[in-house]
Amino acid sequence: MVLKSNDSANPAPRRPKVVHAGDGMRLNVQGIVFSYKAVGEDTEGRYALTEGIVPPHHGAPEHIHHREDEAFYILEGEFEIECGGEIFRASPGTFALLPKGLPHRFQNLVSSTELGLLFQ
């Protein structure tokens, strides 16, 4: 008799993942270049981590996430973040948590391409 292992009962051990600067799956969405450092498959669906390169005076139009919160950590420049009718200015070191279900948007306020991290 051969016993088969149940994959859901004994999942494969998780391994560390290192994504170096400039690496990661890239996706251009309305002029913003997102570099995915971790996706749901890496985190058992708990979150995704994305680096966003935002052109001058550009950003994402108002939209809503229905399944997940979204968080921003600003690395460079200055951004305007609007969520649920409140407007915030965000400079390097600023963290912003935007709850799911609330309309939100962001915009790079400076004249150079800037960088931020997004968690979903």
C-alpha cells in the first residue's frame, strides 16, 4: 500500500525570498512603473509589496479596493494622498494606511520622478 501525502496538511516549507534593487516583476499602470517585490503567492495571500516609481506631477486616479487595505511608505519626494475625503501630504518616512472600501488616490507633487512602497 502506498500512502500519499496530503499537501494541505503538510505544505512545503517556505523559503526566504530576496529581491534586489531593480529586480521584480514590472508592470506599467498609467505611467507608474510598479516593481513587485512580493506577491500573494510569496506571502500565502496575506499581502503584496510593490515599489512604485511615479513620474512628476502624476499619480493614480481615485479608485477603491474592495478586498484589501492599501498602505504607502514614502521613500522620496512629496506626495498628496486622498482617502475618504481627507487629504494628506506625505514626505519621506511617512506611512499611510488606507482602509479597504474607501475611495482614494495619490499624486507626486514634485518635478522629479519619485519612489514609494505600496503594501496591499
